[in-house]
Amino acid sequence: MDNKSISLKKFNIGFILLFLCLLFFSEQKNTIELLLSVSTFGVILNLFFVRQPVIFFTLCYHALQATAKVFYAVINKTSINELATYSNNADLAEASRLSCIGLIILSFAIYIVLPKIKSAERKNTLNIKKLLFAYGGCIALGYLAMSMGQLGGLYQILNKLIILKWGIFFLIVHVGIPQKKYYFIYIIIFEILISIISYFSTFKDVLFVMLISLLILNLGYLKIKPRVFILLASLSLFLGFTWQNIKDDYRLFLSAGEKSQTVKVGFDEAYDKIIDLVNENPYDTEQTFDKTVDRISYIDYFAESLNYIPLIKPHTNGMVWLESLLHISQPRLLYPNKKVIDDSQKTMEFTGIMLADAEQGTSISLGYVAESYVDFGKYLFIIPIILLGLLIGWLFRKLFQSNINTIYCWALSIPFYFQFYGLEMASEKVLGSIITYAFIVFIIVKYGKKQLAWLEK
């Protein structure tokens, strides 16, 4: 039995013990939801931990969004439905169950198409200075795109090119650790610092990519010590809790008191303010933990739609996903006047609750699993999810069966996380983002061999 199989066996034993402990403390509440929650993580772990760490990490975050309130309810010995945000009738338990079933189905659909993938092997010919230059080029391209303002459909293409920086970051880690050239540490610090002036918690991006990179390399030629993973996970949690504690006051400062997602202060002002807030704001652990659970969990809108559809409004019989397909069939680059979809309007339409919309600078989506329920109901909602899983698995198959070096395949696969980052993604954004990025990857694989060769000595 190899080290990978031993690690997986230990994880499975840990999951069983975790379930038994939580079941003991649950007082017979949320038992089915708890079983499905632990089973969802178990399925994702066994299917992808060794075979495809990128998909493993991505789907684990989806699963966390589907189950966060289940675990929270169990720990607090309460019913999950008592944690509803918008109405007392919201069925959070059912929303969590259906989300977990959807994720399990999605996982198997991806798995049956996914090829057997080789572990990352060390590539000694990569030039770390050229990699740093390429990473800097992606950063510069991002600032150029922002300075040019509204670019319409062109920005969608540029965004996928910019996000390639995370694949380059992986290559920098891949080369740097064996050579003891830890440039990636400076990149982590840089990414966290520039996130200070962001309206959103973008600091987590670099930490998540670092975790994914180490997972890939640990299952390949490197043996990363467990304490490194613990350190990264702890740093992510610390920054996440700190952000939840100060974000309301900080965002109000960034927008100069306006209800918009715009930054109207400079870096120095933002840096001074965030230091002041961290020092001044009392750290209420329980309150911050509650906020973090609310932020991570994404089943409340689904729970509201379960009450609203079909009782008030009938199922749409596939129209939501059909509109998504029609939407992505008309690239904004070629159709600049294409209708802009307001996610909040769609969510309000299928839940009956009032939310801030695009006019208030807010976009709140229902999520692709909930949209599948709106289309097809409790029993057939898995149809588009199966098709989505087959598409994802097929795209990974085409990438890893291409004739470029495996290490480049891993690098190009890492930005996939940002194309399918959460349960909250609307169907048209899931499809549009995945297909657009797949197109960029296809171009690189087909015509970018000289550019990839330039990265080598």
C-alpha cells in the first residue's frame, strides 16, 4: 500500500470518527442532514483527493457552503431550520439535503469522465526569473484592464488571461521549493497587501491556490510536512475571522459612506484604517464565528425557493438553464448590446423576498443547484447537474490528454477553481466562465508551445 492510499485511509477513518462524535452531540437533531453532509465530503475525498486535487478543493468549498449551517446547528444542539435568515418557514434542512445530493451526483458525473491523471513530476528546465516576469505581466495586464474602464466582452477574455497568474504561481512554487528559492512567499505577502484596497476578501485567493499547489506537489515528487498545511489553513482562518469582524466598517470607509461597491480612498488611507479597525474593534469570537458561518453558507435562498416554487410560482421546466445556454451562445465580444442579467432580480423572482439589486451595486444569485430545482423540481433537478459534471470531466480529460508536459496541465487546471468557485454561482456564469476559460486553455495547448518553451532555460 503506497503513501497516498495510507493517507486516504486515515482520512476515511477520521471522517467516520467525526460523524460519530457529531452524532453523539447532536441529540438526534439533523441526523439525516449530518449523515449527508459527512458523506458528501467523504465522496469528494475518495474520488478526487489523489486523482485531481484541483477538483477536490473546489468541490470541498461547495460542500462547505451546503453544510456549514448543518454542522453549526449540530454543535449548538439546535434545529438547522432555526438558523434561517429571511423567514421562519424556510426549509434549510431540505435545501442542505438537496445541495448535498446534487454535489454527490456532480462528483460522480465528473469522475466517470475524468482520465487517470499522472502526478506532477519535477521539471528542472523551468526558469524561475521568466516565471516571475510572466506573473508580473499578468498583474500589469490586470491594472491595464481596470484603467481602461468598460471593455465589454473583451474584459471577459482579458480576465481569463489575467487569472493565468495562478497557474504561473503554481509553477513558481513547483520550481522554488526544491531550489530553496521562496519567491512565492513574497507573492503571498504582495497579494494579501493589495487585497487591503479591495472591497472583497480577495486575500484568500492566494492562500487557497497555495494550498491547492501543495496538495498537487505533495501527491507528486515533493513531500510537504503536515505542519505546512496546518499553518496555511490557520492563516486562512485567522484572516477570514478578522475580515468578518471588521468588514462592515471597513467597506463603509472604502466607499466613503456610499452604498456601492466602489473604492474611493488610496492605499495608504485604506492600510491605516484597516490597522485601526483591527486594533480598536473588540474581537467577539462567538459573534465573528456566527458571521463567518452566515457568510460561507449558501442555502438560504434555496430554502426560500423551496417554499415559493411551486406553491406560489410553478417550475419553469428548463427555461432557466435554457436561457443560460442562449446567453452564453452570444459572446458579449460579438454582441455588445446583449442584455445584462441581474442575478438579484432572478433570485427575487424565484424566492419572493426583497433584495438589493444591480442598481444598489449588489448581485445576489440563487445558485446553480437551486436554479436546477426551479427548473425541474426535487427529483429531476439532477439532470443539468449531471450534464455539467460530464462537461467538466470531459474538459479536464482533453487537457490532461493533450501533448504538453503534465506540469503545464496542472498549472492550467488551477485557475479552474476561479471559474467554479462556489455554490452561489448562477448557471449562466458557471457555463460562461468554464467555457470561456476552456477556450483560452485550448488556444494555449494548441498554439502556445513556443510561449511555454520560453519559460524554460
